[in-house]
Amino acid sequence: MKVDVLLGLQWGDEGKGKVVDVLTPKYDVVARFQGGPNAGHTLEFEGQKYVLRSIPSGIFQGDKVNIIGNGVVLDPALFKAEAEALEASGHPLKERLHISRKAHLILPTHRILDAAYEAAKGDAKVGTTGKGIGPTYTDKVSRNGVRVGDILHNFDQKYGAAKARHEQILKSLNYEYDLTELEKAWMEGIEYLKQFHFVDSEHEVNNYLKDGKSVLCEGAQGTMLDIDFGSYPFVTSSNTVCAGACTGLGVAPNRIGEVFGIFKAYCTRVGAGPFPTELFDETGDNMCTLGHEFGSVTGRKRRCGWIDLVALKYSVMINGVTKLIMMKSDVLDTFDTIKACVAYKIDGEEIDYFPYDINEGVEPVYAELPGWKTDMTKMQSEDEFPEEFNAYLTFLEEQLGVEIKIVSVGPDRAQTIERYTEE
Ligand code: GDP
Ligand code: IMO
Ligand code: MG
């Protein structure tokens, strides 16, 4: 068997959580491969809304095994809060959530370092989620990290050494902080974590594949936030792209099957950094209001703009996307005209490929299409799609060279339409 991968093609918040939940019945296992509680994955069904941060989005459909892979960074305090809330709402996890021993722990001092580094950057700050993501991955790569498996082996010594090193850095930055509350909650989280199955997820996933079981890998963030290929330095600190599923779970590249690339019918970004198609006008405000574009976890207002096909084409290439999924189509229901960026103008020259640097001087070149002016939220099948909506889909498919297999027309699990069902 192969693993299928679902990941974001833009700057995150494309709707990954919703679609993982919708697709879960087709799989035996769902596994997160990178990121941490910087993610906020929203699911809605039966009038309930859930936001997941570290726990995979396959947790609500039957008793499927969900895995937190080695590529994930885990904050025990936030994990405890998330897991306890799920248990309280009638979704017990302990037996079916497995956590890689090789996943790195986000320490309380990592969160403080995140804030200190952001403060030191001043106007150039990244606008991180403040969850300690960058400092934790930094320690992983510099071989100073503390892993989930360390909880059961010489933990006090490993934690103490890492904390002491972080406190030295904070002192050198003259950064004032109080660790007491954070550390207390974190230690409670460590105790709580011990009830879960710690696994070698690379063995587990490969054994599932050998046994003919199907696995869906869930990405966090999006391709434009990838540490290598995103809009550096305004990115997150992990590989959000498809290759991240190989390193973040221990899956060989030739085991990758379908790659589901997910995007909004427009585009959003939260935090600082370049965004060529960003709108600062009434249209952008309408996208924000109609799309409820506020961070799932932080509540921060998301910046909104038209779809960027230059960036999307790049994302499709980097990830080897085999199937596209378009989200939040309904948000554009009332628009007279839909614009799509098909090229960038830089220094008067038009280019249609994603350049080294989009930090300055990029002017989007737009194609315009008529809006569909129809309420999409009640649609049940693609037969009901208005002509203009189909024209938008066809235009995007031609530009991106990949078929759009799923269209989402509202936040609820049920508001999801699969296309080309004859396949
Ligand atoms: P993720 O991080 O990729 O899982 O996405 P988020 O959960 O952060 O953000 C997506 C938001 O859009 C959530 O509030 C979803 O409930 C909502 N959403 C998902 N699909 C649709 C859709 O098709 N239409 C509308 N209006 N909202 C959607
Ligand atoms: P999901 O999985 C949107 C952004 C932050 C910031 C940058 C670095 O819900 O799509 P970090 O805390 O990771 O060091 O912040 O990345 N960011 C996200 N934006 N969705 C996310 O996750 C994000 N996770 C991080 O806003 O610009
Ligand atoms: Mg999100």
C-alpha cells in the first residue's frame, strides 16, 4: 500500500482539518507529519465545531488510529488541554492516539525564546504564533532537543540541561520572563502524556502498509510557509511540503501515492511577510467578513486577497500534487468579478514563475472571470454548479494542470462535493 498526503498549497488555513475529517472513512490510519500547536485545524459536523492543534483530524470518524509523527513538535501542556477537551466532549483518545518517541518536545523556555527573538527583531518580526516552534526545531537541528522518548529516560537531567542553556540565552538578550506558571502546567502535561502509547511511528506506519492498511498523512501550515520553499524568512520552521511526510513519518518517497493539494478559492495569510495579491480595499474586507477570516487559535485577523496562480503552480510542482481540492468557494458567491493572478510584474518585466524573492516590488497581473452570483452552500452535487463556477474551475485546472477533485461550499463536513465521480 501507499500513503496519501494532504497538504496546504498557500499560506496555511486552507481547510485541511475539514477535508482530512471528510476523507478519514476511506483510510485506516491518519498521521500528522510536521508542525505543532501553531496549527489550528477546524472541523464542523452535527452542529459542533472543534479546533485541533496537535491531534490529527482523523479522530472523529470511527475508531481509526491517529499518529503524531516524529516530525511534529509537541507541547505537553497544550496537548493535555486539547486532549482533555476532546475526552470531555465524548471523544476518548488514549487507545487510538499514538505518539512518536522521536517527536520533539516544546519546552516552556522555547515559548519564551520565541517571544524574545520576535521582540529582538522589532519591525522585522515574523509574527509567529508564539508557540515556541522555531526554537524547538532549532534545538532539534542543532542536536540539543528533548524528545518524547526522553520522558521515560533520564528526563530530569535532559530537561534541566536544555532549560539552563535557554536561560543563558535569555539572559544574554536581557529578556524578562516568569517561568513559574508555564513550567507547572508543562510538568502536569508531561505526567498526562505518560498515559499515551509512545511508538516508533516509522515502524508502525510501514507495518500498516505491509499489512495492506491505508494511511492518510495530514500536513500543517502550507507550502508558502515551508522553511525551504516558502517566503523566507517569513515562514515556519518545518518542511510543510510533501517531502516532509517522508522525513516526518519515516515513509520512503516511493511509498507516496496521491498528493491532495488544498487551496482556497482566494488567498489568505496570517502574520507578517509578502503577499503579492493582498487586497487593502472593500473587496478584501468582504472576503475577511464573509470567510470569517480570523485565526482558529489566535483570533488574529487574516490578510485576504485574490488567488495567486504563480505561487500555486509552484506549490503544485514542489509537492507533485495529483488531486486538487478547492475550499471556501461560497465566500465568493456575491462577487461580480473574480480575479486570478496569472503572472508577476517585476521591474516592468512579466514573469509566470515563482521567483527567488517576492519580498518587494511584485505587481500581480490578473485575469478576470465573471462571478457566479449563486448561493453555493446548499449544493449537493456538481450537476448543480452554475456555468460561471464551472468556468472558474476549468480555468484553474488549465492553469495548474491538475484536476480539482473536491469542492467545498461551507464549513460543515456535509458541505463537500466530490467531482468526476465516474472515475
Ligand atoms: P486548516 O488550518 O487548513 O485546517 O484551516 P482552518 O481551520 O484554520 O481555517 C479554515 C476555516 O474555514 C475554518 O474556520 C473552517 O471551518 C472554514 N471552512 C472550511 N471550508 C470552508 C468552506 O468551504 N466554506 C466556508 N465558508 N468555510 C470553510
Ligand atoms: P495551519 O496548520 C496559518 C504562520 C504564522 C507566522 C509563521 C511562523 O492552521 O494552517 P510559527 O509560529 O510557525 O513559527 O509562525 O507561520 N503560521 C500559520 N499560518 N496557518 C497555520 O497553521 C500556521 N502556522 C504558522 O502566522 O506567520
Ligand atoms: Mg488553521
